[in-house]
Amino acid sequence: MHAESADTFAYRVVDASVRFHFDGALPATRLSYLRGAYAQPAERLPDDVWQPREPSELAVFRGRFVSDELGVVYTVEQGTNGPRIPFVRRDALELVPLARDAFAGRDSSVKLRFVRDARGLPTELFVSLVDAHDVRFTRVP
């Protein structure tokens, strides 16, 4: 990788570069991997990632969530390493806590954000991927 400017580094073997976005201050808040017309964004993870004090803090996320837009149901279950979403034709997506109600998929660009009701229970789930942002899922009783 070679520096092209103060915020852009390019690969010489492939036509690709990484651009850091500073939003007016250090450190960089996000970056973009650019290869041709393809751009993969990534946000900086917080330095002080939220960690649950009790297992019950993660148990509250377990349940089924449906997207009327996609006609898909995701089941959030407790895995060996924490919450996860199993899939039929691929490995389960392990959820890594970022904040109290926000998770990232381990080894994935998927971001998940839960919204709680007045009782404090997660009733909505918003999923963001590379090409889809804030796809809404609602809890199924």
C-alpha cells in the first residue's frame, strides 16, 4: 500500500485504494475501500465497546423479528459466544455488541440496531448491509 495523499492509500497490485474520513478531527471516524465502481464503507468502532454486566442483558434480544418489506423472519438466539442469527444456507451471524442496543456481525459488514418500547423491551430491529440501510424488522410474539 502506498500513500497517495494524507487520507488515501492505494494498492499497486490491484486497482484499489483505502480512503480515511476524518470529519474535521482526528482520529478517522470511518473509511472506504474503493475498487473501481465498488465502494465498501466501514465505520470506526468505539474505543469503549459496551459489554453486558449480566447475561440477562443479552437475553432480552432473543426472539423472532419479521420484515414485511422482505418477507423474511430472523430469529435472534443465544449462541456459544453471545447472540446470533442462524441461517439455512450459510453460517450463523454472530452479533458483537457495539453499544447497548447496537451490534455488528462478526466478520461481516452487517450492522444491527434494536429499538426498545416504553417497557424497555426490544420491539424493532433495523438491519444495514452494504446495499441496504435500516431495513425494519418488528418483533413477532
